Amino acid sequence: MSIKTILLRGDETLQKISKPVTRFDRKLHNLLDDMLETLEQADGVGLAAPQVGILRRVVIVLNENWQPIELINPEIIETSGEQYGPEGCLSIPGYYGLVSRPQYVKVRAFDRFGNLFETEGEGLTARAFCHEIDHLNGRLYTELSDKLMTPEELEEYQSSQENGGNEKEV
């Protein structure tokens, strides 16, 4: 396993649409292992393959128990509710944006062996599913955000909210 370089905003790769995975082989397994190590090292909540320079539909999201969920060719099949709050990105370090996302998301995807499955999440997990799948479509959260904030501005925003928010980056 190896830690990959996370591409930063402005890199053209982040604006491109990723291609579906068709081979569930050792190369894919190595990519997933490297992505998980990279995600852990970066202290994020999710990571999409385009963020490490690979234009394939591969995502890792940490669930509410901080366990990794590997999603190959993920597709959102159901959403409900709404949440509005701060969101960050490993490809845009040091900034956060206020983004509206579904409160609940159900995703259909393949695992690393090519088995189809469904998973679901609420709150931060639902936000991460949407955020990472957006990466696969060449879209950054900044396109959905009302305003970009520095960590200091985020802290002020959170202190003005009753329930605060989560500062982890997806």
C-alpha cells in the first residue's frame, strides 16, 4: 500500500467525468487499499479516485462508525430529507462551504469483488456519499456552496448555530 497525492482544486482531472470500472482485479484492489491509506493519513471522511488522479468510478466513505465503505460504480437510488451545513474537501484544504444535501441517501454499488449491494446513510454519511459521487462526475462542492469560509469563519458560523457541525473534510 502507498499514500497517493491528493489533487488540489484547479487540477483538470477533478473536472472530468470518471469511467465505470469493468475489471474487478488486483489493480482495483490495490487502488482501494491505497485510497484507504491516503484517506486515513489525510484524516478525511471520504475520497474519490479522481482526487488521486484515477478517472474511475471508485469511492471510499467512512460511515458513522468510522468504518470504510468501498463503492465501485456507485449510484444514488433514493434520497429524503434535507440538511444544510458546512462541507469541506481534501482537494480544497483550508476552506469550507455551506451546502444543502439530502439527510438520507441510499446507494447501489459493487464491492471490490464485483458483487452488487446497497448501503445507506444519514447525516454526515449521506453528505459524504453525495460529495464523493459528485467527484466522479467532475463536480466540486464549491459549485453548490453559497459561500466559502476559512476555518475561523467556520468556527464563528458553528458557534452561532445551536447544534454546531462537523469539521471533517470529505
